[in-house]
Amino acid sequence: MATRYFIRLTDPERARGEDPDLAFRSQGAEGFAAELQEALRTPVLFERWRAKQDDPDEVDPSLGATDPAATVTGRDEHLDVWLEATTSLPGTLFKQRMRWLAGNQWSLTDVKSV
């Protein structure tokens, strides 16, 4: 079953994770949406994170789960960026990817089962 997440980036300029290799690079809503969608659909972001661990081979592979059907849309509204992500990934993995990408500069405003 899929879940829809509604995310608000109140300061998109600062919506960057601690590690620049993992963090958002985009400036606008469409770019943020595309980067998050890739992080949900493919293992690329997870593999970059895993390679940075002390013992990458010991990382639980289930943390790298993907959802090839995940979709993310974005819109600019005033000074905020709003993202709407639909994925079958568990919430813990979704939030993990958001922390890598945006650090703590995001808020989850709503969650709905689809």
C-alpha cells in the first residue's frame, strides 16, 4: 500500500543535509521533487551513503529498498517549496532519505494512505 507525504521546505536555501555529497543541490520545487523522486526510486543516494560508512558491507541492505513507482511533485508557493511524495516505502526509510537530502530543514505537514 502506498502512502502520500506532504512536505514543506520553509527555507529552501537551507534545506540541505549535513553531507554535501548526499544533500539536495536544487534551488526550485521541480528540482527538489526530481532529486527526492530519484532517491526513492533508485539506490543511488543509499549507495553513496553506504560507501561512506566504516564497514559498508555490514550495512543492512534493507535500508536501500527502493520504490520504482514512487512519484514526487513540487510547487513553489511564496517563499516555500511544497513537495508531495507518493511511495510504498516505509515511513522510516522515507524520512531517512529526507534527512540525507534536507537535514532537519523540512516538515511533514500531512500523511495519507493511498
